[in-house]
Amino acid sequence: MKIERWNTPGTADTPENTDGGILIVMPPGWGPEKHEGEKEPKARGLIVSAQIDRGPVIPECLRWLERSGLDVRETAKAFSVLVWPSEPIRNAHGPQTVPKLVENRAMFIDECRRRRPRILIFLSCYLYDAFRDAGMADDVREVFGHELEKSHRLTSTRLRAEAMRVEKAIVLGLPLPSRNTTPAFVDALVKGLSPIVNGLRRKA
């Protein structure tokens, strides 16, 4: 039986995550389990708040970043979460979702205008592909500036993990944590992410 889940609840706004922070963008339906009579959880707390259930995906992503050299607890106030789109895309799967995401880009672009993230992490290669789609180019350029470094693979594994650089942000396209993100994949990902994280620490 498939587990039904809420969308991942966001974090409370802080000065750090509303001006140059770390925005995690992920698909809908990966938050805490739904239980009868419950209301949908609201945005609150910091990304590391142990008493807040954000589902299985966010903690795993944070472990990847921690292993890559980012002090997640020290930077916790900088994190925010956006679920894009807010509801599952119907009658489209995989690459077919990219044009639909581009059509529904307003909520993503508005959130980026509001937060101006310095690090943008997509937990889905299709969200990352939508960000890079020609249909979003003008909006992306207005918020993040021009591309400085083309997208490149972070690992040689079958699962895609990519990174690119624009004028105002580093952009990561990582797979959604799942059974496919094996220990071997995570080891390779950490190796690819570490130089990026270390570069950020030197600039901080």
C-alpha cells in the first residue's frame, strides 16, 4: 500500500534565508505521512528542527551536504524549502513534466525574487532541466544573471547529478533521495560536491 504524504513543510523566514540563503526546491508529496484528521503542516522552524517532521527526503539531502563539508547546523538559518509545483502534475511523467513546470514557473520565480538564494538545490533532475529550459531563460536571467559556467556532471554514475553557476548563485541538480541513491552513488556525489562546498566556505 502506497504511503500518502503531505508536501514538505517549509521553514520559518529568517534574515539569512530571505537574502542570499540556500533554497531547496523539490517536487510535491514528499513530506510527512498523512494521518486521518490531521491538517497540512505549515512552514515553521529551522531546517534542522528535530521536532518538525519534514519527511524522509530533506534529512537525507542534509546528510549529503554535511558529508560534502557544509556545516548544516551552523548554516541552518540560511535554508528554506519550496515545493514546486504545489500539486503533482497529472498525465505527465519524467521529461514530460518539464514543459508543464515551465508553464507553472511563476511560483518558483516569485519565491526566488523574494529570497535571492545564493545556493539553489533542485531535488529532481526534471526541476533542474526546467530551470535551464529556454522558456524560463528571461525570468532566470532577471533574477540570477547570466550563466557563468555550463552545467556539468558531478559523478560518472547512471543517476544524474549536475551543477552550474550563474552570476548570483550556484545551482545544483541532485536526484531525489530514494532506493536508487545507493551508498556508492552517495560516495561519488560527495566527492563531486566537496570542491563546490569548500569553495563556498573560502568565500564566506
